[in-house]
Amino acid sequence: MKSLLLFVALALGVPAHAQTLRQAVDAAWARQPAARAQSAREADLAARRDAAGALTPQPPSLGLGARSDAPFQNEGQREYEAELAFPLWLPGQSARQTAVVDAERSQLDGSLTVAKWKVAGEVRETYWDVRIADVELALARRKVEESAALAADVARRVKAGDLARVDLNQAQGAEQSARAAAVEAELKAFRVRQGFQTLTGMTTVSAAEETAGLAPPLDDHPRLSSRQRAAGAARAKLTQAAEDRRDNPELALGMRRERGAFDQPYDNSLILKFSCPLRPTRATGRASRRRTLS
């Protein structure tokens, strides 16, 4: 039916511009809030993936300390300490964090695909509203021309005495009805074109490209794919929450410079520390699960 209307539109000389329907879909998508936020969300995921592949789970920390007996005996006891602490990855933690980020990226891609698919459907529907309104307007204008020509012919024949006055009244009534229908068709065409322009920023598109290539395959429907990706992201987060239930261990490397009294020289020593939490952070794990399931 739509192909027939399209053929009628072309036959009636309905104007069409150079833009294609695919360009209209791209233009409509660029006007969506999700499209404008896409780059920020992708940048956040890229930063998190870089962090998952870093040498340490968190940045190193610097500790400085000093000890003195000056406020008390003031015998010259001094001690200065500088320490650089490096958090360490738990076994498999980096891979799990990377898996979560990758799953979230896949989920984002799926949700964007669904959003684009919806926009494409709106563009296609609005596009056909425009095309059908153009056909109806062209038909209404042609009917006005035909009814006006008929009314003029009837008027000549009435003047010649071949037809009665009532025939002229009927012909003129038909012409007025055709003109009223044409005005309604013009208003409808204006409304649907305004809707198309609001959606895409374009006035109309070419009839040369219809909807080919814009519909997803039945075995890879965006909604189904998006749900599968969301389930994959949830599984990755649950795995991370179940495995990463302990704070990260820490390796510290530092130097201590100290003396016992004013008349003693300073001694330098190397500091090497390793700390590992012995108690799992179950509360953190439960909080992570709640965030995952919410």
C-alpha cells in the first residue's frame, strides 16, 4: 500500500529533497538526549577500563612522619620517616573489574541500539505520514482543478441553454467542497511536515530510499539483544561482588632517618611493609549486591 502511495506521489510530482531516510534517522538520533550523553558515558567507561588495567587498584599514597622529644626532655631525639604505599590487586580482581566494565559497555551499546531503533521507527512513521499527506494534498488539488473545470463547462452550457440552472448549482457546490477538502489537506500536510521537521530537523527526505536496511533482523532484535547484554552485565557484577569481599592488600616502601641524642649521628634505614586485611568486608559485598540488583 505504501509503495502504491509512493508511486502515486511520484506520478503527481510531489517534491522530494536530496536527503535520504537514513540521514533523517541519523539527524533525529543526534537530537536525542541519549545521543548527546553518549560520549560522556563512553569516556567514563574508557576511564574505568584503563583503571582496571592499571598496575595498582588505587593510586599510591605518600606518608610522612616525624618524632621528637623537644617538648619534653629535649635530649635531641629525632626521627623522620617517609613512606610510599602501593595497593595491590587481589587475585583475579583486575580481570573481574575489566569484565564488569566490558559488560557495562556492551549493555550501553545494546540500550543505545534500542533507542536508535525506536527513533528509526518514529522517523519511518512520520516519514510515511508526510508522504501520504502529500499524496492526499496532490489529489485534493487535482480534484479542485477538475471540479473548477467542470463548473466552468456547466456554466457555459447553462448559458447556452443546454443545462438547467440546478446543474450549475450542483457543479459549483462540488467545486466548493473540493476547495474545502484541499484546505484541510493543506493543514494536515503542514502539521505532519512540522512534526517531521521537529523530529529530524529536515523538511522531507527522498523517496528513492524507503526503509531498506533500517529494520533489524528477526534473530537479532534490539530489545532481545539489549536484555541479554543487561543480564550479562548483572552476572559480571554479581561475580565481582562475590569474589571481591576483602580490602586490597598494601605494600609500603620507605626510609627512616633517626638519632637518639644531640651528640649522635643520624642513622638511615629502609622500611618495607606488607599489610593484608584478615577479615572479609561482607558489608561491602552485600552493598555491592544491592547496587547490582537495584
